[in-house]
Amino acid sequence: MSSDWHRLSARMLAVHPVQEVVRLLPVLLGVLFLGRGGQGQIWSLVGLCLAVGTGLLRWFTTTYQITPEHVRVRRGLFSRKELSVPRDRIRTVDLTSRPLQRVLGLSRVVIGTGHGGHSGRGGHGGGTVTLDALATADAARLREELLHKRAAYPAHPAQAGALVDVLAELRPPWVRFAPFTLSGIAAIGVVVGSLVNLFNEIAVDRTDFGAVQSWIGRIGSAPVWVVVTGLAVLTVVLVSVLSVVAYVLAFWNFRLERGEGTLRVTRGLLTTRQTTIELRRLRGTEISEPLLLRAAGGARCSAITTGLHGEHSSSVLLPPAPRVVADRVAGDVLADPAAASAELIGHGSRAHLRRHSRAALVAVAVTGLFLLLWWLADWPAWTWQVALALFPAGALLAEDRYRNLGHTLIGGKLVFRQGSLVRRRQVLSTEGVIGWVFHRSFFQRRAGLLSLTATTAAGRQHYTGIDIPAAEAVALADAAEPGLLEPFLIRERSVAEAVQDLRR
């Protein structure tokens, strides 16, 4: 691509105005219904014209330039802004296509640098540069150019098999895991909130809905156990259905491919998204198992890679799927199946006692508080009686948390596992470790335990194994990065010997 200044695709003139109208739709509806006389229609028409004009102006005032050293974006009419990002800082290039963009053959290009902040619509900020949008073919070529790679995906299907290795594809039976992700709860919140806001905006009188009032009356006259059971069943069904819908919309046509030095993830039903991750920036994988998903035998898999921090959606390597598939994908991505499924070393009896003592302490504190309020403030007795359930529940949780603790070092990969409500297994390449942090609380010191944190430039930038026996933790860090701790170990030994000499 030449270093001249380019405009976005002219086909965006049919998309930008629609996007602006949709964004301002609640305001336009409010003005239309709440305006007095014909003023509401007039002001709605004025707002509609402004929205369309803003969408058209975005195309006319946005240009971009690709040079061997930088990506530059200019935007604005009266206040002209320019963003320049060095190409050597580019970590990811994502392509997304919303339904209208797909119809017009367009893709939105999001260029990530791995730093905080984002560019938003105009491309201003330190984290991402957004080009909304280019022709799909141009966007694909730009992605390959920015990631400094040759075309790893040839156009001819007969040649594709030689260069592309498909690691995972969505299987329809995987949809059964959707209800166990509870994503439907968020969908219910969004739908209910939107309906409430809409009713408030247009001043709907609830008494106008006689059928609704009649149903509310019938529910109010029913026995409590019938109402509670019915609402519970309705909630479970609604959450399950919405979770399945959200799963299908997000992960339909999911495909994980390994190309020439890259991983490519494609997914989405209405809005498609393609994410490319360079293997040279990959530092490990993480398998996460929320409690309900774990009970159903499912798990997620994500990448630990530089430029994708935290739980960023671009790091997804596998949607909720069978645990065995998650283990296989993690092993294939790392080219080390043993590290992804290796048996872990337990943390011993003192870590076991610490888990149970903390759970018992919480149960005693909560129960004691309610008991005190019952005695002094005449609270109902059932509060502290119900709190007694924390003792067996806490013991079960503590036992599960202990059983999930583990670590190992195998084939140059450091493995940590911990958690109960969300169990996580992190496999981190020792080549990506840039430092160690040893943390010991007062109670950990008394128990001879410590928490070992491996710091890295990838993912969440720190991964911790908790409550590891102190000697094992030091030996683990020293074996993972031979020589890195040697000066500190020598100093520790010198101090210990000096203390012994003084005692003599």
C-alpha cells in the first residue's frame, strides 16, 4: 500500500448516517413524543438531519496514511486532529463487520498497540486506531501488511490446506454449555433497562394495559410457594434461552486456525470478527472454568500474549466447550500437549489447613454478628440460624479450593492452578517471565507458605501461585529461570550464616 493519504471506503456513506441515527434514536423518539403540538416533529426532523449530516461529515473529514514506520489518522473539520502510531508497536489487527457492513462488503479495522486507552470512533488515543471502514479485501491486505507477514491465506482453496492448520471449529453440541455461562442474566438486565427507559421517555400509563393488570392481580392472589416456584422456573428458562442466543450471536462460525506464524480466530453470526495473533508474541494459555460451567464439564481457553491485557475478548481461543477440547486446543497452540494437561504438585497440609481456617473464620464472624444483633437489637432468630449454614458450605468451598491448588514446571512451561468459583489453569512460558515477586502475609509466614508471582509483559502481566511451601516456591522460581535468583539466594545464605555466628 502506498504512503499517500487515503479515505475510507465511499460505501460508508450508506452506513455512517444510519449508525448516527441509531445512536440518537432514543433522543429522537423522546423529542417526537414529548414535544408540544407540531414542535416535536419539527425538532425530530432537525435532529435526524443533524445525525445524517454528522455521519456524512465523518467520511469527508477522515483520512489515513500507511508508511513503512507509522500509521497515521486525521480527523476533524474545525478542530483537526492527527494520530500517529509506530508500526513496531502494533500488536493486533482485528476485522469486524456488522450486518449492514457485511451487505456492503466492508470491514472495520481495529489496530491495537497493547497500551491503555482507545481511539473510539475517530482513532484518537493510545490503545487502538480504528478505521471504520474499508472494503473487506483492502482490510485483509492491510492486516497482513501491518503484521509484517506474507500472505498466509492464499485465495485459491486448493493451496490453503498447505498453509492453514485448523485447530478448532464450533460444534453445534457445544451450545449446551451456553446456559451455564449465565450470559443471559446480562441480556435480561439490558432488555429490562431499555424497556423501562423507553416507557419513561414516552410516558406510558401502566393502567392502559388491562391484561397486564389482570395477570398481576392473579399472581398476587396465588400462594407464595407457587409464585416463587413459577418465577424461578421462568427465570431459568429465560436465562437459558437468552444465553443460547448470546452464544450463537457471538461464536457462530467460530474457527481457530494456525497459519504462517499466526493464530487467526474468526467468529460471529450477525457481526463477524477476525482476530490475528502473532505466535512470536504468544506467552501461554489460560483455561478458565466458572463453577457452573465446570459442573457441566465445560471450559474456556484464552491466549496469554503481549498486546492483549486482562480478559480482552481478542484473546479468546475457544468459546465454552468440553474441557477435553480446551486442553487439546491449549496444547496445540503451545505445541506442547503435556504442559496443558500435566499433573500438578499439591501445596500440602498447611495450605489445606489455611483454606479451612479462613472459611471457618468467615462463618464464625458472620454468625456471631447476627447472634449479637439478635441478642442486643432484637433481630429475628432465623438470621443467625440461617448463618449456621456457612459452616458446612464454607468447608465444602475450602476443600474445593484446596484441591484446585497446584503448580508444576514442565518443558519450559510454568503452570499454576487455583480458584473455586472460577478455576483457572495458567500455562506460562518461562521465556516470557521477566521477574518474580514473593509475597508472605503474617499468617503465611507462620504456616511456612508464600505466594509466588511471575511477572510478564503478556496478558494480565502477573500470574500467581498461592500458598506454596516456601522452599518449593524458591526452588520453582530458580528452576524456571536458572541464575536469576542466585544473587539473592547467596545474600540470604550469607545473612543466615551471620545470624548463626552471632548466636554462637
